[in-house]
Amino acid sequence: MTRQYSVFLLFLVVIFAAASAQMQDATDARSIASDLLTRQDIERNMEKRKQQLETMIRADEEKLKSHKDGRTVMSDEDYQRIEKRIELVQRKLDRVTNLDDHDIERHRRREQRRNERRQRRDRGEEL
């Protein structure tokens, strides 16, 4: 019985070691991929953000139109809040739309630092 128990424990240790190695490989692969952030990656992310902002503006404009047409009723406070949000989101959209090389490089460096912090956290290092 003791031999079977020892074999079982050894089996568990081997499985745990293999799983741990696979997790480390996945972390290493993610770290390599994050080190290779390119201008195209940033531009792709900015395009996604641009689409999100455009969707937000359209949704809020639809809410205001619905109120003006009498289909829905909203308080003056809500109406003003949505108008203000449209204005703010439009400013963000303008910034994302008009990125120059300096802005793209700044975003790339920021993402690089964020990925490095994530890697240190994954390895258990102090930030």
C-alpha cells in the first residue's frame, strides 16, 4: 500500500511539474509577443477605439433624437448629461483620428511599459 501511495504521489508531482512548465511557456510566449508591439499594432488598436467612440456617439445621438421626437422622455439633467458626453467623446474621437508619429510612438512605449509591468507581476516580482 505504501508503494502504491508513493507511486501516486510521484505521479502527481510529475503532472504538477509538467503543468507548471506549460504555464511558464505560455507566460514566456506572451512576453515575447508583447515585446514586439509595432506601429501597426498601435494603429489597429486606435482603429478599434475609433469605432467604439463612433458607436458611442451614434447611440447617444439616437437617444437625443428619440427624446426630441417624443418617443422617449428624459429629464433636462439627463439630456444635458448626454449632450456633454457626446461633446467629450467627440473630442476623444478627434484625438484618436489625428494621431501623428509622435503620438503613435508614445502609445507604443506606454503599451510596452504596461506589458513589462504585467510580466513582472506574472513572475511574482514587486512593481
